Amino acid sequence: MKKALKIISDISIVAFGLLLVSIKFIDLDYFNSSDFTNTLVIIYLISSLYYYKMELKDKDSKIQELKHSLEKKIKA
């Protein structure tokens, strides 16, 4: 799930960059609309938020696991 969120956020930011470049050179009415670019930015923000939230949860669980193992070794 984390990998899918990371891929979605990367694709959306790359598509946004390509749209910004295409605005300068190609006249595509639908894809150059601000609604489409804003949607890509929102997709990027939401997917990045969930990705980093999951990443933080994994890191917190790893820290707790290491703290417990350290406490066991100190008591022994």
C-alpha cells in the first residue's frame, strides 16, 4: 500500500510538471485548465500525506520494538 501511494504521488507531480511545460509549447484546452492541474496537486498532497503517515507509524512501531528489546537486555 505504501509503495502504491508513493507511485501515485510521484506520477501526479511529474504529470503536473509536464502540464506546466506543455502550457508554454502546446495549446491543449482541456489539459491546460486550472481544474485539472489543481486536481493533480490535490492527488499529490493526499497521497503524500497518507504515505508519510504510514511511514511514521512504521517507524514508531520499530522504535517501540527496539526500546523493549533494549529494556530486556538492560534487565538481564
